[in-house]
Amino acid sequence: MKNYWLYLEPFTFVFSRDNKTLIYNSISFRCKTFTVSSDKLRDIFSGLNDPVNLYCIEISEEAIKDKEIEVFIRFIKKSFSGDFIEVSEVRKKPIIFPPVPKFPKRMTGSKLEIKRTSSIEIPSLLNELFLYVGGNNPSSNLKNIQVFKQFDYCTDTNGKFLLFADIKKLLNSNIIKQLQYLNILGGDIFTYPDLGILLKELSNYDFITRIYSMYKDIPEVFDIFSSSLNSRFILKVLIDFPADYQNLERTITMLKRENVNVELLFAIKSLSEYRESLTFKEKYKFCRCEINPVFTGDNLDFFKKYVFLSEKDLKKIRLGHNQIFLNQALNAFYFGKLRILHNSKVYSDLNKQSIGDIKTPLIDMLFYEMDNRLSWFNIRDQGPCNNCIYQWLCPPPSGYEQVLAKTNLCTVVSD
């Protein structure tokens, strides 16, 4: 009787939980879920998952003819996720390196190891900064909802604002020079008393600056960028519903005429608002558009039906192996980002405790986040997600989970 080497390609992932195993090809994005009902197939998956075997196990001709194993082999061959070869045809057992991530010690080590990390490495992790500078309350229909804790959005600041002197001192930090993005939010940022000198100061830096504003708060005469507008400035126009169509149309037309770099962000609460957003998106094709759902406290049914991920949705996710590795190590929604509110408090996650204030040295706050892992490393390694075969394909936890008081936003496993 012949024996065979059964192997998987190095870009193929095997996720097993209880009696289910997911085979995922991170190049073709093809996947298949197997419900394991026989010991023979269970042994196959167990052997392939054993690091000692290096993604290659020996099986008999009889095993290949097993119905469940035959279905599995047919899938991996058809999807180019693996294959089998007769033992007698090769001199040595094939060696395949399974897709196992390797992370720097600064991301996986103990607190002591992090403290010993070079002072050059930790500051370089800060990629994006959000400054809620304040100003008057914004002209938003969502005033009674803390949308900014779900995704970055304007918020009521009751006239409070960050002092420009404190911001200027922050900008003088060498760490700031490594930023890719700096975001300015309010309140109504156009009532922030030092907006002009702040934007002039920001024009001296290489990072991209985004300015968030409700469309109703954008002045009809838009000359705020007259001395500093360049490709590194973007105006992110915030739109909620019901929308003032004439006002919005007039504002977008004016901004286009003034050659302002514009992005649109629609905050929606229902399916009808989503459809309205699609109409605007089609009309303003020249703008990058983003549509984000807002949890109001009484639209959970909308979230369950249109926001929560089903197993069918998860099987359509297209993640390369590096993206899967990232999901296993860090939270892409928060990693490398800090947010400073109008009250000067600094957060790595606005739903959690403050890690300092605007006068606290940035390096101290970065070390604090690395030590305490409040948000940057908040991954799906807790129940019920750690018992799910889609654990590392699912997006990392976000502000939505915290606002909804749920551990996950899917229908595959319940919390």
C-alpha cells in the first residue's frame, strides 16, 4: 500500500475550534469550513497544526480514500492551498513553514523588556494624533449621542478649548515630526479662537492635516486656508440626518470652487439614511466618502441586521497573511494613535481611562500604553471570540463594542 506526504502551502491558515476547522488561503482568499465528525479527519487537522510536522504529514492510501478526507484534499488541491505526493517520489519529507508571525519584543515582551527597548523605537510607533481643540458646540443632529466614542466625530465642548500655547509646545516634540496624520476636531472648529494661527503653524510640517467640521458650520466665505492650503490639508465634512440638502449642495459646490481637498463622512442611524448617503456618494464622486453607522441606543435591530457580521460575511473577508498576523498582535483601529480632548486629557481609547494630559511628555504616555495595553493591543483573544474559527479574520474590537457593551459584533458566536 502506498503512503503519501500531505502538505499545505505556507500561505494557508488552519483555524480549528472544537469540531470545526477553517482552511483559509491568504492569497486567493478562498476558504472552507469543515465540520469534523470522524477521528481520521480530526487527526489530519491535528497533525497539520502541530508545529513539529512543519505543515506536512504522512498518510496512507486508505486514508486518502476516506470520504471526509477526500473532500478536504479536493478543496486544498482545487484552491491551490496544498496537495499530496507519493512518498516514494521524493527523497525527503517536504518542509513547509506554517504561517506563524514574528513580532518585535517591544510588542510582545514584558513590561521590563519594553522599558529596555531603545528610546528610538517606541516614539516611532505614534502614527496619528487627534486634537479635539474645542470651540462652540457643533450644528449636529446627534448632540445627545457621544458619537466620537464610536468613531472620530465632533462633540459638544460647551465653549471650552485647548490653549494654542499648549498645542505649540506639543508640536515642538521630536515625536510629532514622525507623524503621518494630525486631525483637528471640535466642537465647531471654526469658532476655535486660534484656528488661523494653528493652521499656519501646521503648514510647516510634513504630515497630512485633516480638519473635521459639520457641513452647517463651514463658513460661506471659506478663506481659512488662504495662506496655508496645500496638498497636505484635507477638510473632512461631517454629514448627519435629516440633512439640509440646499445647504450641503451650496457648501460642497463652494469648496470645490475653492479647490479645497474634501472628504465626506456620513453618520447614519438607519437603512434609509444609508440609502441617502449612497445617493450623495454617487453625486459627489470627486470626494472620498465614508459611511459610518451610529448607535443611538434604540437602533439595535438596525445594527444586528446591517452592521453585525454573519458567517457569510466573514467568509467574504479578504485578508492577506500580514493582515491576519496584525489581527493576532495589535488593534488596527487604535494602534499608533492618541486623542487629546478639549479638556487637555489624553487617551489611547476614548472609552477608557486617560493616560495623561497635553502637558505630559509624549514618550511617557507611549510607554504607559505599551505597559498597560489599554487599546493598542486589544485583540480578540478573550471569550467568546477565542473559541471561534473566524477569530483572526474578524476586525479587531472597536468603539462600537464598548458603546454597545458587547464583546463582538457578529452573529456567529454570542456573548
